[in-house]
Amino acid sequence: MTETARTGGCQCGAVRFRIRGELGRSSICHCRMCQKQFGNFFGAFVAVPRDGVEWIREEPSYFQSSVNIARGFCQRCGTPMTFRSPEGLEITTGAFDDRSDLAPTIQINHAARLPWVDTIFHAPAHDNPDYYARQESIISFQHPDEETANWPEHGLRL
């Protein structure tokens, strides 16, 4: 049987990972620390096998956010990457190259959620074709969602 590898990394491509083995639960956490780590409404994570993560470029830097928790990030671009606790390592959902099958299966610290978070998708969608056409003309320096032999390919220094 062939073992599937999952890959991912930060926005600039300096921190990249490969995971072998079965992924654990996919969750979102509403705690204030996750809100601050992501600068957003909640944090989204996937539990990874204890010995199944290989850092194939740089490893994340860590901030000790509490006695038992360290939060990993790319020191170069600031992308939130990991949540490390005595129970193991979780990697941010958005850091995976393919996120299509990583829907959250549980919400953590649900009582701490922002009071309006349950209704955010009821807001109208911004659907202006001109806006999206302008977005397509942007030259992105973001690492693509795939492995690359050399990065950055655009000549900027990491």
C-alpha cells in the first residue's frame, strides 16, 4: 500500500513541511490566544502524526504563548504555522497545499467565540467582476501550493 504524503508551508516558502501518516482531527479554536495568533475570528488546525512531520526547508520559530503551548510561525513572512502542546503538534489548516478535505470536525473553546461569528456567512458576497479582474493582474510573490525545487523563483531573496 502506498503512503500518501501531505505538503504545505508558509506564504513565502521559507518554511515547508511534508507529512506522512494519517492526519488527526481538524478543528477551529475560538480562544483569545488563537484570535491573536491569526489576527482573525478563530484559529484553524489539523493534528498531525507525532513522528510524521518532516521540515523540508526551514523550521518554524516559536513563541511560548502559555505554560504548555508554543505557537510556530515563519520568521521571514510571519505566517502562523503550528500549535504545539503536550498532546502533540497541530499545523494550521491554511498552511496545507491541499486543504479541500480538511473541513473542521470540532470547535474548541466555543463559549469564547465572538458573538457574531455564527452569522458571518450570512453577509452579502462581494461580486464585482471588475474587482476580480484587477486582482488577476497582481504579481504575487507567494509560494505556490506545490513543491518547488528552487524558491523564490522570482529572484527576490528570502
